[in-house]
Amino acid sequence: MAIVGAVRSAWFFAESKDIEGLRFMVPLKANLSEGGSALSYTTVGEPVTIKGEEVTIGRISWGEGSSITLQELASNTDGSTKKISKAEQCLTWMLSALENGPRPAAEMEADGLSKFGETTIKKVKKQMNVKSYQKEGKHWWALPTYSKESTDDK
């Protein structure tokens, strides 16, 4: 099972493409609460004295909340021309699509195939251990964190 599939919440961290030194912390997954918005922060040097010697340590300086989205940050996290792989983009899409609960398989497949190849979708689905199940004649996809009880409610 992919690590993100096993936890109740996960965050994505990325540097700003526009402002040097500015970073963002964006909710990637939140099973037990609403995801909330992104937070901005910088790291700053803080002088401290340790055993009589002055040294500088890193400290986080929190900024304001931000409306930046995971998709905006994941499109190219380092501001270079380096591209994020289709599998990484697919993983981000699939996690975002399923984070609020099971979705109809036909809907997921149609949306996924408009963005990614069938092989990529199958590979990421297997990597994330996404559950496929049938209920009342309809096929569904769900993250592995959803229990049988929660899928029975659909």
C-alpha cells in the first residue's frame, strides 16, 4: 500500500515559483477533517547561544494562508523546465478525486482517460492500492482507508 493511502492526513510541500525563499504547505489528504487551505512559510536563521558559543539555527516563520492549490504547485514545483512525470500527476489527480470518498468507476475512468493513458491509470491505481467494488450494479473506486462499512453506505 502506498504511504499516502495508509495515513489519515498528508501534506504537500513546495517552493514558490515566484518568490525566492517562500514555501507552501498544502493539504494533500484529510480523512478526519476538512483539508483547509495552504499555508505559506519561510525558513530564517535564528542566532542562539549553545554552551557559550553563538550559532545560527533554522526556524520556520509562518506566513498567511494562501489560495494556491495543490494542482498549481504540483505542475512544476521547482520553477524549472523539469516536468513532473505523468505517473506523479496521475497520483495527485487520483488522490484528490478520491479523498472525499468513493467515486463511480466509470466517472473516474472517463476523467482519468481524458488526462492520462490507461496503463498509467492502472499502474497508479495498483500503487495506491485503490479498492474496486460493486454495489447495486454499479462499480466504485475508493482509497484503501475506506472500510467495508463506509463503502456499504454508498
